[in-house]
Amino acid sequence: MKPKSIKPDELSKIFTELKKGEESAIGSYLVKGVRLQISKYNLSGAERVQLLYKRRRAQGMCIVCGKKVTKKNPSTDQLYRLCEEHRNKIDKGSK
């Protein structure tokens, strides 16, 4: 993913989140041409994937490809976890 461009004064917010131990501080940031990457140390592959999926779901993106999800599940009134293309391939194809 591309680093998120932030201003130097926004860095203090990120450090505050880091001190609290919140996962929202994790990411890649660009400050005055310098890339700052904050990530958990020594994660297994499964843990990295789990964080990626969690972040994509929170942003309303397909967990497979990252496209914006537009349709909602009528029973839960939440966005689907997959885009229409992957819902057809994965969810509907397995029935």
C-alpha cells in the first residue's frame, strides 16, 4: 500500500495512539519526504493477513482484491466482506 501523507503535527496523534497500544496507529506514513512505517514486530503470516482483512472490512473494501464494496447484507444491514465479483466466485460458487 502507498504511504499516507500526513503533516508533522499529526505525528503526535499517531504517537499518542501508539502509547495507548491501539492498532489504528499501524500503517505507513509519509512526513516531509520521509516514510515512517509502524507495524507489529514478529507477526506470523496468518496474523498479518488477519490485520489486513480487518482493516479492509473497516474501510468497506473487498477483503480479496480491495475494491470498494457497495452492496449490503439485508439480514445484518452491513456491507458484504467481498465485492460482487468475488461473491459470485467464492460464496455463491461453493453452494
